[in-house]
Amino acid sequence: MRWALVKVAVAVTVMVVVAFAVPLGLVIKEMARDRAFTNAERQAATIGPTLSITTDRAELERAVASTLAGAYGRMAVHVPAADEPGGLPLEIGTRRAAEEDLRTVRRIGRASITEVTGGFALLQPTALSQARIAVVEIFVPDDEVSNGVTTAWLVLAGVGLALVVGSVAVADRLGLRMVEPAQRLAYAAHALGEGKLGARVPEEGPTELRSAAVAFNSMADQVVQLLANERELAADLSHRLRTPLTVLRLNAASLGEGPAADQTRAAVAQLEREVDTIIRTARESKPQTVAAGPAGGCDVSEVVRERMDFWSALAEDEGRTARVAGIGGPVRIPVVRAELAAALDALLGNVFRHTPEGTAFAVDVHNGEDAVIVLVSDAGPGIADPRAALARGNSGGRDGSTGLGLDIVRRVAESTGGDVRIGRSVLGGTEVRIWIGLDGWRAPDAPRGHRLGRRKRAAQGRRAAEV
């Protein structure tokens, strides 16, 4: 494209220069010729008054010598013979024109230019009487006819060449200004196709290329986002398999002894390891924020009751005491039902996985004016480093844990502007507080009077979370 623009600029500029320079050069040549002959006519006119007064040779020679053309030997005067008997023609100066040209000028009675050796001769007729016509001859050399023409042509050629060079430089700069952004866009597209997801294009160049760069960067960001969401979805789906796996593992532990029981426990352990491998492999990038649910959201109380019904059977088998509070009425939040259920399953699954059998646990829901707090607490040994536990979702699991469970919970909370904190529960073990921000959100079917007293309950929830 760059060289194509240069070629087009050269072709157009050359055509323009030729179209203007050639006629202008011819005009300059004609102007120089006219200037030379006009000057010759003025020189010829200076001798006219003398011829009208006298035809005496001495007087005419003095008059011719007094002119510039006569001083350089370029003027000649041809006077025909007198009418009286014995009259002779008079010729002063060097004659260069042919006799036939002189007779022609006397016959037609107007000035004429004829070509002679070394230049041109201007023949100017002057009437002495009705029958006698003298001819003044002015010699114009070739160099005077073309005086200044060569210099003018050289100047025109230089100007034309400068215009061509300037147009090439401008076209090259313009081409470079368009080609470089296009090349960067092509390189970035190749890099993105090779899997370099960080490839981006500077938004520079002409308007059209800037728009293309903006569209490319937006597309690249969307591709990265879609890939990250797919990895998160794969990790989340794999993690949700851990809930039934936990039940299988605990049930397998109660099968007793025997080859079949050992094989079942080995199969469950292998399956659990495979699920952990899938989760760690899928989580190759930083987790993305969970999208907020629809305007209706979901009912926390309903989801908590449903999940506690599921886990209560296993809790009864292990001799665990389960307590639920704050779910007497509907509590709607802007979170998708499946996401909240996955977060609760992750926390309750951690209780069963990382605490001994017989350890009590509880789920409390606190409904406030600007937030809803869900507390999941247990009477186990607790978490020695809560900050590290929250960071496992990004840094990889330890002690047989993928760290994805708490990360799922955190993303659910952060999608509403809330957060997750880990502290010491009133039961003596770990307490995970999920702060779900409402941020002015209100379910369409929830009356305003239903929120009376929620600020007080929210404050109580914060105090309970910080214990």
C-alpha cells in the first residue's frame, strides 16, 4: 500500500508538472522572442525622424552611430535612389537581409522579420515620399532572442522536480501513517491466533484504523473474558461434584471391612482425586466476577432450607448437631439461585470434610437494610490462617484442598458489592461470613414495610460476624 501511494503520487505530480511546465516554458520562450523584437522596433523607430528630415549620408551615419544598435553594428539603412536624374541609392551599415526581402517590405509597406545568418533581421519601412520608401534593418542575434529562456527552463525543471520529490515524501509519510497501524493490527491478529491472549493494538493512525484497533481490542478482551468464564464454569461444575463425593466418601467409610468395601473406598478416593485434578487444571487464570442474577434474584431462606434438608441426613449419620436461624420469612437477594446453592454446598461440604464427626454446625441469616449476611459456623478446630485460606482459590490448594470452595463463595459476594470474612465462631470453631450487598436493590414484589427493623438486625449480624 505504501509504495502504491508513492507511485500514484509520482504519476499525478508528473502529469501536473508536465501540464503546467511545458506550456509555461513555451510562453517564456515566446516572451523572450517578443521582447527582443520589440526592442529592435524601438531601435528602428529612433532613426525615423532623421530620415523624414534628410537623406544626407553624413547626417544619417551620425544618426545611426548615435543609436545603441548602430554602435554595435546591428543597424543598417537602405534608402532608394532619388527621382531626379543621376540619383543613386544610399545604403548605410552592413546589410544582412536579401534584396528580395527589402523589395517585399517596400511593396507591402509594413515591418517584417526575416531569418538571416546568425539570427534575425527586423525590416522597418519608412516613407520618404509617396514613391520612395526607406528600410531600416535591425539585426537581432540568436542569443538575444533566447536570452533568459534556458535559465527559466532550468528553474521550471527544478521546481517540477521539487514538487515530485515533495509529493513522494508526503505520500510516503501518509502511507507509513496508514501502513504501520495496519501492520500492527495484522501482527496482533496473528499473535491472538497463536494463543497470545495479551496481544493488543495501540489506538493510533487514521480514524478508520483507530476504529479497527478499538474493535480488535474489544474483541480480544471479550475472547479473554469468554475463555476465563469457560474455565470458571468448568471449575465450578467440577467443584459441585465434590458435594455428592463427600457423601460417597463418608458412606464408604461406614461400609466396614472387606474387599468390596476397600474397592469402593479406593474408587471414591480415585474419583475425588480426578475431580481435584480437573478443578486445578481448569483454574489457570484469575477468577472472573460472577454475573449478578436477574431482577428477581432468589430467596435465601428457601435455598438454605433446601440445602440443609440435603445435608441434615448426612449430619444425622455422623452425629452432628445442625442449627438454622433467620429463615422464617423470605429474604431476597440479587444472586442466581444456583450460585447461592453452590456457595452454601461449598461451605457445608468443607465442614463435613475438615471437621471430625460429631462436630456441630449452624447457618444463620441476618437481613439488613443494605445487606444480607449469611453465617456458616462450626465447632471444629478452626482455621489457623484465614487470609491464606481465602487466597487459596488463586494460589492453589494445600492439604488436599483445591481452595475453590471459598473462592466460589467470595465471587458470589463480590458480584453484589459484598465480601467474605473468616473468623472465630461462637461455637468455638470457624465462622464464614458472607456479606451480600443490596446496593439499593429491592425485589419488585417486596413491600417497603417489610424492611422495618433491618438495620438493627444488620448491625447485630456484623457484631456476630466479628466475634
